Amino acid sequence: MARPRSFDSGAVLDKAKAVFWAKGYEGSSISELAAATGLKTGSLYNAFGDKHALYLKALDRYGEKEVAAAVAWIARQDCRGAEAVAGFLKMIAAQVESGAYSDGCFLCNAAADQAAHDPAIAARVSANMAPLRQVFLDRLKGDPRTADAAAILADFALATYLGMFVMIRGGADGPMIRRAVSVAGAALSV
């Protein structure tokens, strides 16, 4: 009879996610992942599969936590649709300026690093970005000023969001991100 697991899978995935987020898929060794999670390599493989399977699960964990939190933040806003979306982008820019997100966005990093040559990762990235685009779309459709162009503006907002994180990962500073978000906010309020 197999022994029951004596660890919290979610906590282990959070620790693995942090390693992948900071170092990327290729830059993360299985020994680093084992050390970060506190599991032996064999236990890590038994619980989550190989490094690729662990990476996919870490992407899903990011969607369950960080993307879900972003969607909930936007959904809670009392302002009109375009203002809620622009407000979200401004809030992220302010967090960036305060030093958060120095490693960018885990999904953006995965998209830039692995998705082009790994269909499973591309599918996970797309699936985990979909709720964010959907909440942008829902908000923009509900705003009479943007209802006709909601799909285009939702795509634009998502591209702005993802682009911010690529810029951050590339070394852009807070004022540069803030200026980009300011222009995006103006464009969303057509």
C-alpha cells in the first residue's frame, strides 16, 4: 500500500512556480526545484511527473491564484467598464513602480520563452489568459461608450497588460510603464 502524501501540493506548486518564474523553464534544474520545494527528486517526480508536467501544473496554479485575483479585482470595481479596465492597468503599473513584478508575469514569461515551440505550454498560457480577456470584454461590453468595439478593446487591453510585463522583464522602469498605461487608458476610453 502506498504511503499518503505528507505535503501540501499547492504549497509545493507555489514554490516550484517561484523557481520557474524567476529562472524560466530551461534555467530551472530539477535539483533546484527539489531544493525549493523541500522534496526529494523522486518524490517530486512521483507527485507531479517530470519537469515539463510540473511546469504545466505551475502555470495552472498561477492561473488559479494570480489570474483569478486579477479577474476578481476588475469584477469588484464600481466604475464604468473602460474605467475599470484602465484602472486595473494603472494599479499594475503602480505595483511595478513600487518594485513588484521584477520577474515579470509568469504567463508572459512562459509565452515568450516556451510557447512558440511547445504546444502544451502554448495551450496552458492561452487558457490561463482567457479569463482576463473575458473580464475585460465583459466590462467593455457593459460600457455604452465601448460596447461596439469591446472585442477589439479587450484584445488591446490584454496586449497592453502582457506587453507591460515583457517591458518589465526587459528592464523598463516605472515611469515608462506608467506612460504606456496612460496612453492605453486614453485609448480604452474612446
